[in-house]
Amino acid sequence: MSQTMTLRGLIEKRGATRVVDGQINACTASRDNQRFAFTTGEGDVIVAHRADLTNPAVWTTHAVHDGPALCLTPDTDPHGFLTGGDDGRICRLDMHGEIEELSTGRRRVEHITSYVDAKTALVAAASGKQVELRDATGRTVLKTLEHPSTVTGIAFDAKGKRVAASHYNGASVWYTASKSDNPRLLEWKGSHIGIAMHPQGEALITAMQDNDLHGWRLSDGHNIRMSGYPTKVRSMSFSANGKWLATSGADVVVMWPFFGGGPMGKPPQELPGAGGAPCTQVAFHPQQEVLAAGFADGTVLMIETTTQRVLPIVLGGNGSISALAYSADGCMLGFGTEEGLIGLVDLAAA
């Protein structure tokens, strides 16, 4: 595949792309906002330094996993990344490109996430029915959380006090510092395939196999149902202020209101799409009510939720968007496709 494919949008002036081997499974920025990483179905991690954002020839490729790299999160260290793979390994990739194996097991590591604040740093990784809660180094298992079936998603709350996991027939919420091993079980029959935690801890939402969302109001366990999708919801993102939950799963961006008593009994808002192509990935800006959305035709848009003003990031892409993320400072946007196209855009001057 050629680097000379016709890509229009902000990517032309303020970004760069590169084509690599394998589907892009995830992307994220380091906590210091200086590096952006992409994981591939070939087990590689591609890292772009912020200073080289528009020079893809110098983005580095690291062979981290034997088989697909399935998940990615910023390291507890500000500069690096943590990955999980089909080979059952959890690995750290540091700022110098050194790879450290933190764990190896018989089951593939499908989900990994980290939490850092001034007092606490934690890593959570899911393999099969187990979630391992690890210390800041990632080397020590603090506790192993057992679930009734395979874990399909994990998320920390905004203070790192709870970690939640989705699985068959519901979700489990654990207190990270608790001596007890008894989770709060939130039950709803069916297959739950992904999870999102409200930024203020008010609700927990799961995506379901049958094209619905289900949620629980955490204050009292009240059930929340959000339905009407033509396909499965594979991507969810809350706005930083918790007012909106954006989702994929339709040919427009579907946003549910989490204010004024919503979303119960309130219709969702629909943001513009990409000419009928299904929305596949969503990511809210970390500070503003601006949403990035990726589509099955390779389009990436930034949409202001209040005005619905659209800024095209990529038009005429290569393959369905399979990964999408902002840096924590909101100054970089990265994306990847099923065909191995990766891209970065500098938003600092946008």
C-alpha cells in the first residue's frame, strides 16, 4: 500500500499517516503527552514522538508480542505504555524502547487499564474470568478478582477507588483498597461486551451483544436501558463533564444525555455522520464538549456537540476506523484502521 493515497482534511496540513502490517487494535498517548502508541494484530507497537508527529518515517516499531497485541494503556510511569497480548503476556514498553515482560500466563490478556493520581497508581489486566489488580510497577499482583464468566471490559472510576468489569449477565464493581473480596454485582441477563464508567461515578454502562446498552445508577442500582441500535455498540465515551455518553453502533453518532434526569425517558441526540457509513469509534475531548468519531469508510470527524459544527480530520481513508484516542492534554488525536493505516494530527494550533 502506498503512502501517496489521497487523504483530505486536517490530516493534510497538521498530521501524518503511515501504513503498517496488521489491523490496528488500539491507540493511546503516554501520560506526559509526548508519545503516541498504536498496537497491531501482528504484535507490534508503533510509537510516534510528539516532536516527530509529522515525520512518520522516524516513528519506531517494536516487536512486543508473539501474536496480536490485544490491548494498550498508558503506563503508570509518565513516559511509556503497557500492553497485553494473545501470547498471555503483559509487557511494558518504556521511553527508550526497552521491553519488559511483567507477566506471562496461559490465557490471553484481552483488557488492560491503569490509574494514576498523586497518591495512588494501579494497573488492572483481564484474562479469562480473572482481573489482576497490580501495583504501580505492574510487577506485583495485589489481588486477583474472580468473575462468574469471561471478563469483556474493565474500567477504573475517576478516583481509582473502584474497578468495574463487564461479563455475562451483568457487571461487578470492586473496591480497590478493600480487604474484602466481595464485589457489588449488578445483574442484567444477557451478554455484556464492553463497559464505561461515568466520570463522576454516577452510573456504569455496558454494551450488549443484542445491540443495546444497559446501565445502572450507582446510587441505588436503578436499571437504565438504551436501545434502538442497528448494530452492536463497540465504542463508548463519556464527555469530561459527564453530561453526554457518545456511542458507535449506528450510521450517525448517538449521544445519550446524563443530565436533567436522563437518559431514562429521554431520546438520544444524533450528531452528523459520514454519508451513511456506520460509526465505529468515538472519543470525547478530555476537556471540551468536542467529539472525535471514526467511521467504517475511514472517515474521522471532530464534532462540536453544542453547534454540531464538523471539522473533517480524514476523508478518503483506508479501511474501517478501529482505534481512536486523544492525548490527555487534547493536543493530539490518533487513529488506526483495520487495514493498518495509522495517523496522528496536531490539534495544538487547530
